[in-house]
Amino acid sequence: MTCYGEAGASPPAEKAVVIYRPILPSDVILNVSELVVWPAGKADVTITLTSIGELPTRVSGYIAWGDDVQEGEIRGNAEFDLSDVTAPGNTGSVSTVLEYSFGRSGVYNMTACLKNNVSVVFASREIRVIDHITLRAVTVEYSDEADIPDWQTEVFKTSVNLNITAIVDTGAVEQFVLSADGDLLTNPGPSFTYAFDRAGEYNITVKASGEAGESPSVSTAITVARPLLRENFKLVVPSLVVWPSGEALVTIHLNSTAELPTGVTGTVDWGDGDPVTLVDWKNVTAPGRTGEVSEDFIHVYTREGNYTVTFMAGNEVSKANVTGMVRVVDDLALSRIVVSYRDPADEPGWNTTWLKTGVDLRFQAILDTGEATSYALSVEGEAQPITSPNSTILYRFALAGEYHINMSCSGEAGVSPVVVSTVKVAHPISPNHTTLRVPTLVVLPPERTHGARREEKTNMQGNSHLQTDRLDFRGFTGRNS
């Protein structure tokens, strides 16, 4: 500088000065990630200086991230220096990018400080750090407690509603997506109601999404079986079994209009104390099988009685049983035929194997085993047998001779073998068959009357026989009648 006065002009004095363009708030543009997902919680901040003319001079600064860092403390790469690119005379715009990783989720007030030797400007922004969305697991349970089996099992039923729930580990979820058996379902809540139509093994996958993005998917594998219903079974048992042999043939049918019940096993209890018979239909009732399954079972009963046959079936998710009644009866057998007179007065007074014609005879069948409800008597020469509910049948022979007869009986067990016997029948002699003729008077001496005549006339079976005897009354006097 030079000064002037009466004395003239002074020598010039010189001093060097530095001139800085100050930083104006309008010169600063601050771009930040308004939303940061943790982890990693990485935030990017872009600081841009711009001016219509010369840029602010020799700018540097720092960022306070707002996450409990003490005032004045600089952490990480929070310092920045733009001195070189904001030298005097520089124009246009300059930028720098800073990165920072927040240690946890939260809302942070980030402040950027830009300064040079002549000015200081502060710019603030809010940064939201939110948790990443993660799912911990997927659970499956019955919607209705009534569908839960009474025993512990990891297998679920078909055609019943299941609750499929995603367990959220971290993050705020706005929507859940379920993938099951080719179906995709969405729901704002973590639970889905779903029913499987077919038996089998399935992978259930759930994903979640929200402001933080989409979570990794979480899967679980479940097994689904079609339950047994009482109407799926039919038990065919014989209503009557004859002993011996006492052999009962039982048939079990399993069918369904759609898929068969899955993995069926069971036992047949014969009701007589014998060991049960095992039934294993796992292969023929594998998932997806349709149609009908049937199997025959044979059991031998050793005594008569009424027995309840029970087929108890089950699989992993259900049980069912079906019963049938079997009646075992003794076979019918007759031991012999006893023949007697209906009226004891018709019996001869002596022991004889011959029977009389013309009187009622009792033919009694002696039952050896079984229970009979009807008896039949067949007589040689008769076209039809005589039947009766009683074991004794009356019959009268008209003609003498030797006859073959047989008797049988019938009942629940069927018809018994016949018992054969032979009877001999004769016409009895009665007063109607004999005529006695005698003279009313005989005169002695014998040289004049040599005797009396007796005539006997017998008529049996239509044949006439005449016998004449002389009776010698010599030495006899008197009246004879």
C-alpha cells in the first residue's frame, strides 16, 4: 500500500493475504441412503459441492453418524478432505462418497460438517436402519383339535385343514408367501390354512417380504396320509360254520371312491382266544393307490359257539374296526333207529323181532350230534318220505314182508347222513282169521260113528287154507259143546 501527503508519497508497504470463497448452505448437496438393512447395516453418503461460479475454497469436513458416538469423535472413514479439488479458482462440482456400517437397527440423525478457513456449514439427514427379514422355522399343526389322533405321530391327515405358520426371526414383514403342493398362497399374516388332497411327502416353503426386502425361504418336509373310515371296509364272514371241520373263510374288502387309505395294517381277532392274524397292506395302499384291495383268511374253530370276528385296522393317522358274527354248530349225525309199538297193548307177549301189520309203529331217530329241527322217514315202497319236527314218526304197515327203512334229520348244520335199518312185518293171527266147526252130537259105539270132524278155516293175506281133522271120542260119553 502507498500513502500520499504534503510530504509526498510513502514508500509502498506490502502484505500477502489469502482469500477463500466461503461455503454456503446452497453449495452443499447431501445424498444418503434413507433406508439401510441390518446386517450389514451399510450406509452410503454422497457429499457434493457445487457453485455457479468459483467453488468454495479448500473444503474439508467430517460426518457424525448419530449412533452414540461421542461429540467430536471421528470413527471409521467419517473424515473427508476436498482441499485439492476445491483449490482457488476451481469451478463446477465435486463429490465424495463415504461408507459406514451401523451396529444395530434404529433411526439415526446423521450430520455432515463442511468447513474451510472462513466458513462452516452443517447438513443433517435422517437414516433408518431396519432389521433384515429372516424366518426361523415353519410349523404345521391341525386347525381343529378334533382331527388330532390320540397317539403321537408326525404324519398329518389328508382333507383336513392344517395351520401352516412361519416363525419370524428378525425384521418387519408385510407379506408371506406359501408354496405347497404346487400352490402359491399369499397372506399378510404368518399363518395359512391349507388342506392336502393327496397322501405323500411334501416340502412346504415360506418366504417373507417387507420394507427390508425379501427373506431367504424356509422349508419343512411333512408326510400326509389318507385316514381310514369305517365305510372303507367290508367284512364278509360265513353266517354258519359246521364242525367238524369248523373252517371259516373270511374276506376283507377295502375300497374308496378316490385314493385308498394310506399304509393300512391290521389284525383279525377270531373271538375264540386263538392268536390274531396279522394283515399288512402297506404296499398295496401306498400313497396314490386307488381301486379295491381284498384278501381271504381261513380260520378253524374247534368247538361250537357264537364268535365275533373283528378286523382292527389302522395307519399313522387313524384307526377303524369292523365286526361280523360267526356261528359254529356241530355236524348232524344219527346213531340208530329205535322201532316200538305206539300202543303197548299191541306188543306180543314174547320176545320177537317181527312186527305187526295194521298197527301204529313208532320210528324214533336217536340224535348223536348237532341240533335238528326236522326229521324224515323213508320206507321202502313209499314214494315220498314222511317228515316231522319231532324225532319220532308214526307209520303203519299194510302188508307183511321185509322192509328197508332209513331216517335222516336236518337243521342249521344241513342234512345228516341217513341211518338205514331193516324191519320184518307179519300179519298177526286174530279170531277173525279162524273158524271152528264141531258136531253137536256124537253117537257111540265107534263102529257106527268113527269120530267127529273139525274144520278150521284160516284166511291170511288173501289165501284160503282148509284143514279137517277127525276127533276120536271113543271111551267118552256125555255132552260136549
